[in-house]
Amino acid sequence: MTEQNRQILLVSRPDGEARADNFRLVETPLAPLGDGQVRVRNHYLSLDPYMRGRMNDTKSYAPPQPLDEVMIGGTVGEVVESKHPKFKAGDKVVGMFGWQEYGTSDGTNLKVVDDTHVPLSAYLGPVGMPGVTGWYGLNRIIEPKAGETVVVSAASGAVGGVVGQLAKAAGCRAVGIAGGEDKCRYVVESLGFDACVDYKAGKLHEDLKAAVPNGIDGYFENVGGEVLDAVLLRMNAFGRIALCGMIAGYDGAPLPLKRPALILTQRLKMQGFIVSEHLEDWPQALTQLSGLVAQKKLHYRESIALGLENAPEAFLGLLKGRNFGKQLVKLI
Amino acid sequence: MTEQNRQILLVSRPDGEARADNFRLVETPLAPLGDGQVRVRNHYLSLDPYMRGRMNDTKSYAPPQPLDEVMIGGTVGEVVESKHPKFKAGDKVVGMFGWQEYGTSDGTNLKVVDDTHVPLSAYLGPVGMPGVTGWYGLNRIIEPKAGETVVVSAASGAVGGVVGQLAKAAGCRAVGIAGGEDKCRYVVESLGFDACVDYKAGKLHEDLKAAVPNGIDGYFENVGGEVLDAVLLRMNAFGRIALCGMIAGYDGAPLPLKRPALILTQRLKMQGFIVSEHLEDWPQALTQLSGLVAQKKLHYRESIALGLENAPEAFLGLLKGRNFGKQLVKLI
């Protein structure tokens, strides 16, 4: 039996903003499974801001996404056929199969997970790369102390929500920055942040100042641009900034930092990181995060697009902040 | 006997560039020495870039220099009269008496030094605050490993010269950035750096690229502005940047950082520091630095203005990079 696989390829690189026609949906027949291989039907595809960087052919921490190949990305799904001793049909797995319905693998980077207490999709969110990203930046770079103020941008997103909730649990004042009243309400009421600043309300500096009466000790940056400029002006001496994303500058011209001298005058530490380079911390982080999700002490929200063919549009929306919570594509 | 003291006061704050008329020379009679006091005739006054920041009335790591008071600054001199048990006439001392010929103190922040093997003026340079500044930024933030490339701006200056020589001693490739052919020649030929880039030659990016064939792992920043932008483009993954000075932005409008996203994509650490906040490291640093100076293994150069009245002009020249080596005023 030959089944068809549907895949989305990157077929051109953006000149400025990413566009739907940078991608193409193709159908390809699935080759028969070889010895030592395992085949997975993906249930969810993760869409993440880092993918925008991979679309460019510029120097970065990772090689660019090759043209005319399946777009990369994290996936969760179920083993449908296995000629690999470690996997059997029915296993739920987390992988990196990218934007396609079926993935075939020799088992590398494929992990069986238990979805009894943790929903399968959460392995792409709070109990996956986004969750560990928040955990790492907070615990390894910001190193929050009780009583300090921690601010996070894109606070309603997959990473930001984890950062704020873990900061609260560490005894900090947690303040989010998000786009729009709905997201801000969710950040405070559902995620339990102390405050949230709506950067779209037109008075970012004023609202941020009011939200951090004691200044800012730790900042988790997912956004860059004017938000970073505003936060820098409120940083306390010896503050720590974990740079995780600069999504504001992913499309188009590089965004400058207006007052870098504040890093000196306030004796700040600003550090960029990529969570996949710190695998030694993943087990500890995932143990904590899966425990919190299973106990329903760590809240999160998903924004789910239906069908592989809608992945490009959902991805472009993510870059514009149109998602609300972790952006997924459900592969129906 | 009443002697006259000559002092330089800050009498106005700069609006943009600092100017000579921000300062005023005054003569004041010396009050008779009280019990527990010690009087010092200053021999050298240290001029340092940080003083420009203190002239502004803006939020910074230190309170602004008050108007109509003696400009702050490090000094070395000799005790001429003492009613303090720990000091006697003839003692050579390092203090913070500022821009004046005589200093009177209760002994606070006054330290007797030995000028047998280390010239007195060196306690304002390689064996003083500038030397410890270089030592701290290199050892505590950059943490160089043998084989790495370390770059330092203002390389012919009091701090920069120490950074490069210590980096060489640690087995690194040391590359300076300095203004003008003479300074660059001195940095390579007298201080032993592997290379030096003349930022005034008009092709900073090209020359820097040629000077760091393996990229940059550690950067000690004394300057800011376009030099920092150029260096950032050449930083290797996991590079460390010690921010010590942003002198390029001290006068006038804040200078932006053009591509802050490189801190993320290259996973850099950028950290500002003020050496006076790390007193726990001074003894170790000074022991090493004074040993190296006494053995003539650490080289340095001084730019000496003669007479207190010439301090403002020398200071303004320092801000323009007209000094060559550590800027001092000899109080004749």
C-alpha cells in the first residue's frame, strides 16, 4: 500500500516580510519502510518564531532552511509502523519532522512520551522546547531572587507564560508585556501575573513605569525593538536580561538598540541563548514543567490552526502576534 | 602659616560637549589641620573618561559631581603634615582628593604606597584604578582561554594597554583598536599586541576583519559607538563583551547599537561593570599588576599636563582621544 504524504516546502526566501508564496504544498508518495525505520503520523506541528530566522540565508546560530525541502519544526504524533526495536505502533512521540503529515526516521531525535497526565500537544509547548526555553533563561541567566521584579515580553505566548508563572513561584513580582487588552487580561487573570502592559495601547513607557514601581531586575526578551528600549530605561542596577527572541527585527531591517550605554551605567548583563545548546538542563526542566502541568499548576493556552495547508498563514500570523498562546497546527 | 590651596571647581554642566568654561580655578586658604587629620601635597592628578559622566545630572551608577565643588579624581602625593596616627610626613599616598593641589583627610580612602620599585604615578595607572579595571573586565567577564582572540578599544590607553598585555600573557591573540598610526605602532611594538586597527584610517570594518582571521571571542569596550557596531559583526558564538566605557556617547546624544540581534544570534554575553564595586578583587589584581610593573613586564605610557590650571584642557583633550597613554596632570 502506497500512501501519500503532504508536505510544505520552503521554495523562496523572503525579501523583507515573509509571504505565503515562500512556501509550497506538495504531495509525495511514502516509500516503504526500511529496516530500523519508524513511521509517524504527526498530530500537531509546532510553529515558532525562530523559523523566520531560518528562512533567511544569513549568518546565524543555525544553518538556513534549505530551499525546496520540508520546513523544519517540532511535531508530536503517533507511531503507525515500526521496523525499529525501540518503537512500536501506537507509541506517542515527539520529533522534529517539520511541516508534513508523515515523518520517517531512524529513531534519532525521536522520543516516546506519556500523554496520560500531560496532553500530547503540551510537549510542543510548556513541556517542550518553549517551556524549557523559559525555564533556562529565567533560572540560568536571570537567576531571580524573591522580591525582585521580573518582566517578560510576549507574555501570553508559549515561552512568556512559563517565564512569568515560574517567576511568581520564585517569589518575584511578575510583569508581562503583551499586545492587546485580551492578551493582557489573560496574562493577569489566567496566568496570575501581577500586571501586564499592553504595548499596543500607545503609552508603553508610561504604562511600563507604572507596572514596575521598584524597577526591573530581570527581563526575558522575546521581542526586541521598542519594547527592549523601554525596558532598558527601567532596569535596576545589576539587572539581568535574557535574550531569547528578537522577533520585532526578524522581518526587514535590523532594529537598533537606542541606549546601549545603559548596560554600562546600570551594570547590566545581557545574554543571548539558544535552548538547544543546553541539553544538560533539559531533564531537570522537563521534570519540573511536566509535574506542574500534570498538577494543573502551570497554565497555558493554544492557538490551533486546522490542516497542514493552513500552516503558512498561521505562521505569518504568529510573526504579527495574531496568535494567542502557543501556535500549533493540528494535522487532520 | 596659612598656605593657599588651588582648586578647580565644576561650575556648570555641559550642554552637549564639555567645555573649559564648565570649570573654574579658585584659590582658597588652607585651614589649620585638626586632630586626626592628615594633609597631602598632591603630585599627580588622574584624568579619566568616567569624569565626563559625572558632569551630567543624569541617572547613572554614581551621583553627579556637585556644582561649585572641587572636581573629583584620583591623586597621588606626599603627606606634608599629619595629626593622624597612621600617617607621617613624607609618606607617599594614593587618595581621591580631586582637582586640587592640597588634600586634607581623616584618613578615609587614603593609602600609603611604596614607590621604591613602582613609580608613584603608576598608582594612578597600571597599578591603580585603570589597571584593576582592565584586570577585572578581562578575568571576571571575558575569562579568556588560550588560543582565543581578545580585542580591546582605546588600546593605547591606561586600561586598554593592560587588557591586551594580560590577554597576551594568557595565551590569546591580542588585537587593539586605537586612533592614529602612532598609537597603533606603539600598541604593537611597545605593548606587544599582535595587531592594532586604526579606527581613524577610514576602513574600520575591513581592517578589523583582516586583524581577526578567527573572529573575536572576547571584547573589552572602552569606546562604544561605531567601534562597538563593527566588533559585534565579528564576534564568535559564545563571545563575551566587557563594557567598561562608552566614551563615544559621553558628549551629546546617546549612540545606538545598530544590530543588537547579534547578541542573540551569536549567543553573546555583554556585561557592564564598575571596578569600584568589586573591591574584593583589588588585592589580587594589584599584587599581580605591581609585580609586573616592578619587573618591567607590563608596559605603559603617560601623557602628562603640567600645572593644575591645565587640567581642564587636558581633560577635554582626553575626551577627544588626544592623550597618548594614561592622562595625568603633574601638580608643580
